[in-house]
Amino acid sequence: MHDPIFWLTMSGAGLIGLVILARTALSGWRGWLELERLRLQARAVPAASSSTASPAARIELADLKERVRKLEAIAAGVDL
């Protein structure tokens, strides 16, 4: 157990293992950052192109506007 070659080999193997672990963690971190960047870009794009909404979304929006108009009329005391 006092063999210096044994301890040198174990230290080298430990160092190599630590380097592999650090590189893997760094690669995962960069991948996660890229994923978050893509999510933020995807979230920003629909806000800019809201004029190209689907017909179903436009119908739903019109329905919601009509409901709000009716609720405002009820709150104002206007009989529909």
C-alpha cells in the first residue's frame, strides 16, 4: 500500500474522472441555457404575430368580447 505507482495511478484516474464529470456538467449547462433561450424566443414570437391568429381563436375572442360587453351593460344597469 505504500507503492507510489499505485497512488499516482489512483490520483490520475480520479483526476480524469473529475475532468469527465466537469465537461459533462458544462455540456448539460450549455444545453439547458440554449433550451431556455429557445423558449424565450418562442414566447416572444407569437406576441409579434397576433394578427395571424386562427379563425377559432378569433371566434373565441369575439365571444369573450361579447360577454364582457353584456357584463358591462348589466353593471351599468342597462336592460338588454
